[in-house]
Amino acid sequence: MQAIHKYHDQLKCDIKDPDHVNLLDVARIDLYSETGLRRQVEMLLGRPTQNPDPHTLLIDASSSRESGECHLQLPEVLPGDTLYNQEFLHNLHHYFRGMMEMIVDGRNIRISSNQPGLSSSLLRVVGADLHDKHALATTAVHSSAMVADAFRARIQTVTLRQDTIKKQLGLDLSSEEIEAALSSYGYRIEGYGQDRIEVIVPLHRQDVTSQSDIIDDVFLIFWIGCNHLQATICPQ
């Protein structure tokens, strides 16, 4: 909890008391659960986390299912309520106001919404949490064809240009420094080109859609460390 207090601005939450955190950012569904919040704190503390390979999650897609429907059956060693408690479900219902629903019943998790894209966003978050619990490859997933297509379509690579980082942040970072920073935040590096880096976005980060979003994370990583920023940006 001390780490949450230290980084409450970066976590975008309002700490009501020592035992209660009210999350504020709708785009970061991954922070609604204890697993996701712990993963974020670990990253903020400089403890690298791996970005799971989304292809590990095998989806049995069917065109006969409702467009926004998805069902997961967890392995016996991982009941659903150990991943998602009532507070998580309450937050989900509150922020999405009936557009998306998640039901946890023992080992079964059912996701439904009126938009396949919303269901696939939540499926990516669940996939990341399952990866953290070493249960990604052993979970059975059944969904509509539209949810499966949206899930696969969101597995994206973003081009990050080093000259843009320098222009926007005033930081002249080497490829090695950028890779180390992004790797600690769950990104994977796919390849390098002239003055550019091809970056694979973490599975659970549906809020990252462009180079600007990644540069925001680069700034956050170096701002926390205060090692490379000018005094006008991060005074001693």
C-alpha cells in the first residue's frame, strides 16, 4: 500500500483510506483488479514484467454466439473469485453503465456487451491477469467470431521514432535506454529501423493506440526515476 500512496498520481486513483482505493481511469480496466494493480505497482517500482504472447490464448470462435459474448473456463487450481472480487465487478458495472457485464461463477467467467470491441478489451485484461497467474495457456475460451476478430486485430505494433521522443520530451535517449524503459513497463520490442523502434503494445493496455501514448509512458518511467530529465522538468 505504501507504493500506491507514493505513485497515486500515476495510478490515477483516489486513496480514501489506508485500505481503500477508488480508481478513476475508465481506460485502464486492467487496474480494477488486485492482480492488475499489483502488476502496475511492480512496474512503477522498476520490477520488469513480461508482456504475454496473445497467441497463447486459444479462442474457440463461433458465429452462432451473440456478437459480444465470451466465456472462459479457468483451470481447477484458479477459481474466478480469486482473480475478480465483487469490488472489481462493481467498478466494471459502474463505469460502463450496463454496456458491459461480467459474471464470475466458480471457474467460469462470462463476458457480454453490446459491442464486441468492449468484450475483447476485457478479454485482453483477463488474459494478462491469467498470464500473471501462469494460467493463460490452460484456460478454455469460447467467444463469438466478432469478439475473437476484435481481440486479434488489437494485437498491434506501433512505430516509435527516437527523434519524436527528443522533440517532445527533450530527452536524447539511446535505443538501449528506450528498450530497457519500455521492457520494464511490459512492452516488447519487435525490431529496429533507422531512428525508429517497432514496439508491441502490452496485451492489457487498450488505452495505448499511438506513438504519443507510448511516449507518455517513456516520460512517466524517466520522471519517476528523475535520472535523465532537465531540472526545469524534474527539479532536485
